[in-house]
Amino acid sequence: MYVLKFFEFEGDLVARNDLVTDARLEYEVCLLFSLYGASNQTGSKPKLFERMTAEAISQHIGGPFFVFGWPVLDDVETAIAERVKQVADLLRERFAEAPSARYKDRGVDIICWKPFAEPDFDGRRSGQLVVLSQCAAGHDWRKKTRELPMSSWRQYIHWANDPVPAFAVPCVILDDLWHDINREVEGLVFDRVRLINHLSVGVQEAELREALEEWRSEQAEEHRA
């Protein structure tokens, strides 16, 4: 299923293919989250999974992304109302109502969109492909497939064209669950296979790559003991 052949098979033997280096970092990060779960790891950093997923979804639809989820990145507004307004402005949609301040991200970790070829930003129009994504890096991901409140997001922003929900996990979803998960999400599902296939040359943000490498080393050392 993977575009890159991380392993070689000979009879009953499985060996790592050391010739494949692209996306191995991202593959191993997903594997660590899958094995140990975000909430059970010392120094767990699910935000890294969100940022990595954002690049993968961006590659899939061919558009920019906004890492919206809590805790926010350093250059992102803390108040959810301001973040929703910023999203509406970026996407040229109508801001309608602010979420209650009690909410941190209202179930959305990543917003990605596919702009039309309109060179003048001020002249761009609403009604483009928009994907609202939730990430679940812990072992309890199965409980979260229905947690993205799309009806609330239609209340906050009066979309010209309703966005598509998406759900991302670092594990591989087995065939006997695949259809059910897709029906529960009612949108796009990104498991480890799809994420890594869209990161076949690795993440592009240098700072993120450094953070992933550091975190992988820390986790490998912890679980080696």
C-alpha cells in the first residue's frame, strides 16, 4: 500500500530496506504514536503529528493549510473567536458568530483549502474546497470519529459551499473497519498509509523536521530501556 518500500519480504522473513530513506522519519514518528499512544508517552507531543498531517493533507488537495488546534502555535491567535475570524478572512467566507470562549478549537486541528486561480487576493471569491480535519494520535482514536461538530462550524461561518470533514490517525486502519470509519467521519480519512504516501519526500518545513528528529530520538531512547 505504501508508495515507498520500507521493507523487503522474502518468504516469511521481513527486513528493513535501508535504501529507502525518504519519509522514514515520518513513518517512524507515526509508528511511535501508534504503538504507545499520545497520552501514554513521556514527552508526548501530539502537536507534531498535527503539523505533519497538515503537510500531508495540503499535498493531497494542493492548497495551503492553517494549524488551528489547541494548543496553538506561537504565531497563531489564542482566542478561538479571533482564529475563526482569521479563517473566514483567509477563505473569503462570511464570519457569522464566534464560538463560546470555553472552546479551545471546537474539534478542528487543521484547516486546508484549495484556492481557485484568482491572482488578486482581494478579488478572490468564496466557495472553494475546504477541509476541516481532526487529528487523533492516542489509543482512544476510535471514540473520536464523530466528534467534529460540522453543524456548529456552519453556525460560526456562513460557508458558500460546506466544508468537508476529515479525520487523521497515525495507525493503519484495518480493512474490516475501513468502511465503518469512513461512514462515521462522513468525509476523508487519513491513516498512516495515506499520510506517508503524501509525505514521500518528507515534511518540507525545516523546523518541523528537526523537531520530529529530536522527538523520535527521545522516544527511541525511552522505549529502548
